[in-house]
Amino acid sequence: MQTDPRVDDYIAKAADFARPILVELRARVHRVLPEAEEGIKWGMPHFLLGGKNVAGMSAFKAHCAFIVHGAEKEGDAMGQCGRIETIDDLPDEAVMAQALNAARERIVQHGSATKGRGKPAPKPEIPMPDYFATALAAIPKARATFDALAPSHRREYLEWITQAKRESTREKRVTTALEWLAEGKKRNWKYENC
């Protein structure tokens, strides 16, 4: 059990009603996850496994809250336990242990306690239209710039050009793209210094 003196300070500064609740929440987390580290995140005590958030607790003027990262939220209150105003409002210890163990398992399997997060699936490659490839081949500097761009920047050019509905719009965009690429510019170069 690795404790953090900042969490001790947080508990000491909490309202009188909140101190026993926070102490009990802390003890429960450490009973279930003895390897959990403590820290302060977003101004609230958090419990971490390998640097990843597992759970957090907080004290407010009239209630406390406890959140298990990635667990289903119930109601409007922060966290899964609703407003915790007394020790009697704490959830059953077995239910809490189950939620904490599930968060631990998500960290082991997915690298994060939050469900459905992690790296988004890569977007499929947009094929380069023949008309744009031919136009690029005619201007070597534009082709070199395009090839040196990150995949996301190449995608921006290709999406912009292929999403044109009219032939005249498409031709204008190809011409503009070639000018910008010959100058070494990304598609949204106008907004780089905003």
C-alpha cells in the first residue's frame, strides 16, 4: 500500500462529516487493490495502477463522491455511488470490490480502465484519384511535398479534392492544391498560427 501525503492533507482539510467516509473509501480501495498507488488528479485523490487511473474520491460541502473509472454511471451524481453523505450511504463492499477488480482487469487487457477508449481504429486509406496523380506528376516539387506530408495531411488534401460535387469545383481545388503543395504548404496552412 503506497500512500501519498497529499491525500492525507486532502482528507484532513475535508469537512467533519466527510473525513470518516474518505478514510473508509481509501481503506476499501487498498484492501481490494493493495498494489494501488495514490495521487492527486484534477484536485481529487485518485488510486492508480501502473500510472493508470482506477478510482477517485472527492469531498464537497454536503456530500462525497467515489468514481471507478470506466464503470457504468448511475443517476446525475458524480461517480457510481451517488451522493455519499454518511458511512451508511457507502455501497456494499463486495459490489465495490467487483467494480475495482473489473477496472484492474480493463487496465491489464486494454491499458486503460475506461471502456471503449484507447487508440481509435485507423481511418482507411483514401485512394489517390488518377486525375490528381497525373497533375502531381507534372509538378515534381508539389509531388515531393505531398509525399513528405504526414498521412493525416495527405488525407486532408484528398478528402477536400474528392468531396467536390461539381467538376469545376474539383478542377479548381486540384489547381489550388498544386499551388499550395509547390509552396510547401499543408491543406489548412492558413490556420497554423491561430
